[in-house]
Amino acid sequence: MLVDQKQIKLIAAPRTLSPPSHVLFADDVMVFLQGDVSYLRALMSFMKEYAQNSGQEVNKEKSLLFLGKFAVPWQNEIQRELGINVGSLPFTYLGVPIFQGRPKTEFFLPIADKVNAS
């Protein structure tokens, strides 16, 4: 909806791949979009409207923004404006490494250890 209306723009991906827009699991939501401040505002406006209509609100204390290559002053400004803390890559989500760039062996060692232990 927001993409179709050009209110947000998805992250870039190689031509042979479709960029992800979102991942939903249980009560977790991951949204991937280009880091323009206007896109972030549009997303937050959508979330606010969703909360008003559903009664379900985003818990900003449990939320994180991953802003890629944004300069630190911009990250601080976005964090203040949205009231959401900034996280850093790599991190693990449901046991899966989330990272930017080429995979590194160290990202996957915990998974390999679990497979080898069973």
C-alpha cells in the first residue's frame, strides 16, 4: 500500500532479486525501506493509524531501527524524532544472523554448532 502510493521506497537489491518489504512472525514485524526521513515518517504515520483502528500499538521501547550507512548525527536525529532506539548489525533474529554484505563464517558458527551437537 505505502509502496504502491510511493510513500515509501523499498531497499535496493540486485536486479535478479526482489527486495524484501517486510517479515511477519508472531507479534514481530520487520519492515525494510530506504532510509529517507520522509519514508520513515510515512511508516510511523501508517503505524499510528493502524494503532488507532486496531488498538494494537508499536512498543517503541522494544523496537529498533537499523539505519545502515546513515551518519551518526542523522541517526541521532531520526532516533529523537521517532522515539525508537538505533540498533546495529549484525544481530540474530530467531537464531538466524541478520547482516549486511558478504556472509562471514562467524555469523553462522552458532547454527553449525547446534547442527553438530544433535
